[in-house]
Amino acid sequence: MTFKKVLLIMLATIAFYSCEDNLDVDNKPAIQALRNNEFFDAREMSATTNSDGTVTIVGQSVQDRLEINISSSNPSIYVLGQGSPNEAKYTVNNSIVFSTRTGDSNGVVEVEPSLEDGTISGTFNFISFLPNATDTLVMRRGVFYQVPFGSQVGSSVVNNLSARIAGENFRPTSVNPQNNNDLVTVTATGSTRQVVLSFPDNIAVGSYDINGDGDIAAALVVDGNQNAAVSGRLEVTSVNRVNGQVSGTFEFLTEPPTSINVTNGTFTVTL
């Protein structure tokens, strides 16, 4: 091994430990690792709760993509390798895919208790192979830190919602829009709370009252108890019929005796 290569590896390792030591200060959120002894640092990242309850964590650099699929977001150790329901994939130059479901692959993903609602943090290490098992890619000392839940990086399906509930930030781990009988219901689920919006699927750009009557409605669910909105506004700022996307803002006040203010609400959903 040449002196230059050794030096590059040392610099990458130093850079990684420096970032890891200051991750909660300088790099929030972040997905980082040593990839075959080269520093990997995602420029875009996301965590997505899928319809079957599994979770996909994605980190995208300029040309490479890391994708980790695990069975849930619960704090635990998830084993990678052939025969495991969990998988880590690394795509090089948008074309060459290494996977932990091929060759003599192995690894683990450890999800830690969340430090911030609507995010996921943890560590990972794995050995992956090409489909013909002729080449290996190793990811070690991997870390994902406060990666926000939302739409997957690179996907045309966008389902995001955020708000403030009684002055506190609400960041859901899943946003699920459903269209039933021409009425769209958007359910955003956090650890103990849900925000629910409903409106007609043919809604147009404009401002609408939320008053507890009609098809424009909202509710806040806390620990399983639903509190309907008695007043508020839904502002639809964009409707894209081709992509099936609706974006807007909202605020509302729940019925007594809770009388909880939900403010600074924003959403984009794909129907």
C-alpha cells in the first residue's frame, strides 16, 4: 500500500471521528460511515415508514445511495445477511448495487431511543456483495443521527406534514393520505399524537373554514382520544392534478374542554 493511500485513509478516519464526536452540534441530521475506508457523508437523507410497518432509511451523496430497510423503527438490533428480512443496499454511480442479501454478507443495524420526535438515530456496520458475489463493499462505523421521517429521497410520492401543537413541534413518523368516496383523509401519526385533516379530492387552491361541519375538517388525537376542531383555516396553496399532489397550510382549535391550538401546519400529500 502506498504512502499516499495510507495518508488518505488516515485523513478519512480522522474526519469521520471528528464528525462523530460533534455530530449532535454540527451535523444534524446526518448519515455517515467509512465505506471501504473512504468517508461517506450523505447530502440528502430520509426515513420512511412503509405501509407494512417497515422502515427505509436513505442517504444520498452526489452519485451514491445508501438504503437500509429494517422491520420497524423500534429501538433494537436488526441483523443483516442472507435470509434476514432486513437489508442494506449501496448503489455506486447510480448503477452498481451491493446488497447484504447476496454472497457471505452480514451486519447489524442498531436503532437507539429517539432523542427527538419524528426522527430516527442509530448505528450500522455491514459487509455486502454484488449479485454474482465477485466484489465486496464494507460499511463500518456507520451512524444515522436524527434523520427525519418523511417522503423518501428521490421519490415522486411526497407525503409530509408538520405543525405546532400547543406551542410544541409536531413531527410525525408517518403521513398516510387515503381517498374514500371522494373524500381525502390525511392521518399524520407521532409517538402519542395524531393530526387528521379531511377535504374533498377535487379541492381547488383557496382558503377554507374548518368549523366542524362539512367536508373540510380536522382533529387532534391524543393518547387515543379524538378532539375535533371547532374552528380554523385550511389554505390550499397548490394542486397538481397530474402528479396527484395537494399542498397547503392549516391551523385549528379543538373542542372544549381540551381547547388545544394547532398552528403553523404545513402539508404536501400525494393522492
